[in-house]
Amino acid sequence: MEYCIFTEPQQGASYDDQLEFARTAERTGFTGFFRSDHYLRMGDGDPLPGPTDAWTTLAGLARETSRIRLGTLVSSVTYRVPGILAIQVAQVDAMSNGRVELGLGTGWFEREHLAYGIPFPSRRFDLLEEQLQLITGLWSTPPDDTYSFEGAHYRLDAAPALPQPVQSRIPVIVGGAGPRRTPELAARFATEFNIGFQPEHVIAEKFAGVRRACEEAGRDPSTLKLSVALPTLAGATAAELDRRAAAIGREVGDLRNEVNIVGGADQIRDKVERLRALGADRVYLQLMDLRDPGQVAFLGEDVLGLTAR
């Protein structure tokens, strides 16, 4: 099982906050540090210090970490034209010596688009399909060749397939609860399928659905990594849980449900083992308070024992 830290910096976190989180995750044995790709805070609360761009941040972290994998969960197809995104991700892959992963999705937060003047078309799955095809096509083209693409939304004319990624194949994550197109796109283009914020019976259903999509596409389902992203609140004592819940404006009782990962070491390990039994290869622990790297250390060292692996 792989374990990753997943953060939401738009809720109020500086680059330095994210750097400390990523370094703590690396030191305590986590597989990866992933962040959302958003520009506007969601809900009430202090908006300071303001947004940070996901790929600018990951470029910085690429030079200030050495082992941990870095990526988005997920970038929106509405933010960047795919040819430029392919260049950005390949460059950060080189800056990290091959540690980058790209999560790509349709985007959903309309208010954010209105705030920053980003177009937000009502139908975005076709954009996602074309971007996945275009980006993976560029990365798989030999460096002495060019890549052209003609779609309904994007056109590339003899684009240089440069820069080349360091990795022979940059991992691409596709996720969501859609019943048909999401698993089809994952089966065609992704190295990993992710389902987030769902109870265990839905996770099992979505894993089964994407396995079927792989079989229908003629792909061995075992070649597709399966992952889960879940809100997490961890603490050694009830007082510690209360303190961490209060820091994000919540109460522990409200967070205890059939979706979230909440509690001390034994409770979290039990939840993780159930996810493993469902077929999860990777778990993303979503932590909302980026000013509390101690929660990362507690999870890595005392709960999951990652440092000792």
C-alpha cells in the first residue's frame, strides 16, 4: 500500500507552509505529496495569504525535496491549454528527477472561474478526453519527431515533443464517481484511477466499474492502480483530535462518518485495512490544516509506521 498526503492550499497556506508539509511527509516515509489545483477559498474563513499556483508550487518543491512524489489531485482542464500543461509537467518532472504525477479532471468550482475570468463551459468531458489524448500523445512522441492533433477543441500542428519527461511514462490520474465516461477515460489513458470522498460500498462499486471498463477496452485491469482520497483527522488523544478539528472549524463528532478517516492509531489502521481489502493500492490522506505538520508526522511515524519501512 502507498500512502500520500493530500492538501488544499487554497484554504489558506503559503508556499512555506506547503514546503514544511512536503518535507515532513518525505521525512516520515510517505510516498507522495499532492495538492489541489484551486485559486479560490471554499467556504468561510481567513483567505490569507491567498492562492498559490499548483504547478509553480510543485516546481519549487521539486528542487527542495529529494524522494517524495509530487502531483495534483487534480488539475482542471479549464485552467491551462494542454500543450502548455504538457510542457509545464515535463519540466517539473525534470526538476524533480522524475517524481511528478499529473491528476487531470473536468473542474467543477464555477465561482472560482467567475472570480478570475476563467472560461467555464457547461460541457467539459470532451475537453478532458482531448487533453488526455493530446498530453499523453506529446509525451510518447520521440524527441526527434513532431506531434500533430486535430480535435473539436484543440489543434496542434507539428509540435516539437519537447521537453521530454524524465520518466518513461509520467503517471496520469483520472478519477471521479461518473458511471460511464470517467472509467472509460481511466481505462484508455490513466495509470491510476481515484475515487474520493465516498463510503466504502461506493468505493467497491467504482473499483468494479473501472475494472470492467479496462476489460472492455482490452486492458489488463491489474495495470491500473486504484486509489482512494479521504478527509483525515488524526490524533493520539481525544484532546488532540478536538484541537485539530477546531483548527479547521469543525467538531470531531461531525467528522465521524462512514467516509472520513478519523481517530487514533487503531481506528485509522482498521480503516486503511478495509480500504486495502476493497482493492486500494494507494490512499490519499486529505489534511486541511497546513500549519500543523505534526499531524503528518503522527500519521507517518506512529500510525502507519512508514519511517520504519
